[in-house]
Amino acid sequence: MAKSPSRSCAGCARASSPRVLSHRNRLRSPRAGELVRMARAFKRDDKRMQSDRVRMFFAERRRLRPIRFAGKSVFRLSHPEGRGHVSERRTSIAAAVFLLAFAPGVHAAEQWPARPVRFIIPFPPGGSNDIIGRLIGLHLGERLGKPFVIDNRSGAGGNLGIDLAAKSSPDGHTLLMISAAFAFGPSMYQKLPFDPVKSFTFVTKIGNGPNVLSVHPGLAARTTGELIALAKAKPGQLNFASAGVGSSVHLASELFRSMAKIEVMHIPFKGGFPAMVDVMSGNSQYIIGTLVQALPQIRAGKLRALGLASKKRIAAMPELPTIDESGLPGYEAANWWGLVVPAGTSQSIVDRLDKDVARILALPDIMKRFANDGAEPDPMSQGEFRKFVAAETAKWSKVVKQAGIKPQ
């Protein structure tokens, strides 16, 4: 039997098919069964040719195919020698896309926040930092569409929470509430696990709140002068409570003790609220704490306010004199609050936070809330806030030295 010729093409395949050639290479009329098989063979060959044309069409299209880049159509050229070779133009485009995708801050503003934001408050619940921080965090969450989760991390005068924030990822999902205590750290502690300046980016100042000198209602003192006289009559017998060593409450009280020249005992607590409770229970006799925290208790008669630790009186309590005018001239120890983020946070995120906090503080209900609590909004630009903190740090460093407080 003769071998079929090589099937090098579709036409040759049909010519050499045993369905066409006779057994002895002689022509004869095909039978019905052979006609059916021949028709099927032609149909298969026709489909194969169509497939070849389709493959050639897409192979040609791949040589010049448009892709999307930066919102416009550009062309990616395939090398004619095969898929293993990539043109220099294609390599450049791919590299540009890669660098843009991973460049810091390119998508930060658009995608931030991508998840709930942790808002670290380095003091326990109930204090002025917690009250103001929760108020700001609530409104930031409403504006940005993601919740701001309050994380109270107290201890070591607020340094535990501050250190946690300093070591957090600078991706915009960790914020830190700071207050006057932030400026005390370098003077109160010999070695801090963070750098107050280099570890953070300063966003904005939030506001100011005066401290207030309050006593237990049963104490025989109704003015600042009477309290000083009582302390001098009973040296070492009166106690003052504070939010912890190195806190703003502690240093304000140390300044008061130094200027009044009295001998009193310091009872530190882990936060301003438990310290205030100790005074309300009568275990400690007085506290110089934030008015934001103390005002509800003063209005309820659980504490008696003797004087404000500020330069002037406030609208929330116009009848309450300052400590300066009621017994200790020259005394002032105000509190303040601000917002920082870990160093390296995208500037676009910092700017967004700065603008949003300023808008929040300008809301009528926020301004009213601050006024009712004896505080005042005081937003600052990023540069102004950094200079303000530096000045506060220098001021309280002198206070610590004058009071004879030894760094821990």
C-alpha cells in the first residue's frame, strides 16, 4: 500500500487523503459513505483555517496594543522576536507605573483613612484630655467616614501612651492627643524612650483650658489666701492630689507650693479623675486640676472652687476670681491640648487633619461646648504649634528647677 504524502498544507492534506485516493491510485466514483467522510474532512479543515486566521489577527493586534496610563491611552509594543523580549519603551512605561504606585503619599490622601483610626490619649478616661479628645475624635470620624477609636494609655505622666504613638506606623492611622504634660517630659525624666521633637509631626493646637484650685467642701478655706494660711498653720498635714508625677496637675501644684512657701504632701494618682475623686471623698484637701474636668463637680457642690490658675476670669464662672487676685500674686498655670502624629506621616494627611480640626473648632456647637466647660478653641498652624510647644518646654523646665524637683 502506498504511503500518504506529507500533510504540509490544507490543500495537500485533502489531495493526499486516503478518502480521495483509490486503493490502487485509480479514479472511481466515491460511494455514499466516502462522500460523508469527505464532507466531514473538509469541514474540519475549514475550521482549522479559520482558527489560523483568528490567531494571526490577534498576534498582529498584540504587536500594537493600547493600555491605560494616567487616564490616557498609550501603546505597548511587543518585540517581533517573541514574547520573551520586551522593548525599552514597554520597560520604561512599566517602571513608571510601578514607581507611581509605590511612591510615598501618591494615593495617601485619596485612600486615607482606609480603616478605623486609633486616637491615643495618654491619660485615663474622665480627664480633660479624654473629654476634649473624644469630642474632637467624634467629629473627625464623622467628617472622614471612619471611626476614630479612643485608646486610653496612661502611665508615667503620659509617657507610655506617647511612646506607643512614637513607635506606631506613620500611615495616618495613629493620632496622639498631647497637653501641657507633653512639655514637662524632658524636665521630669532623665531618659525618654522617644524624642519629643523628632518623633512627631505637629498638626495643630486644639485649645486652652485654665486650671482651677478646688478644695473639699468641708475644708475651712473659702479663698486662696485662707488655704495658704491653713497650710502654714498645719505644716505637712494637708495633702494635694495630682494626676501623677510629671502631670500638669502635679507641676501646677508644685509651682503653687513653691510660690506660697507651704509644706504639703503630694498624693499622686494615675489620672486627673481619680485624683479629683480623692479630694471629693476628703482624703486629700485640695487639687489644682483642669476646669473642664472639675466644673461639673463644682456646679454639683462636690468641690469648692477657690481660684482660677489663669490671668483673667472666664465667662463660664465670672464670679470666680483668679489665684493671682485672691491670695497668690503672679501665679498662672494654664493647660492646653493639641494633636500630633508619628514622624514621617504623609504631609497630605497632616494638612487634611489640620484643616478639618480648624473647621470643627469653628462649629457653633463646639464653640458653645468649649465655653460651657471654661475652655476656648485656639487652633494654630503646624509651624506655630511647634514653636509654642518649644516655648512651653523651656518655661516648665525653669519651673521644675525652681521647685527643686529631681528628674526621675
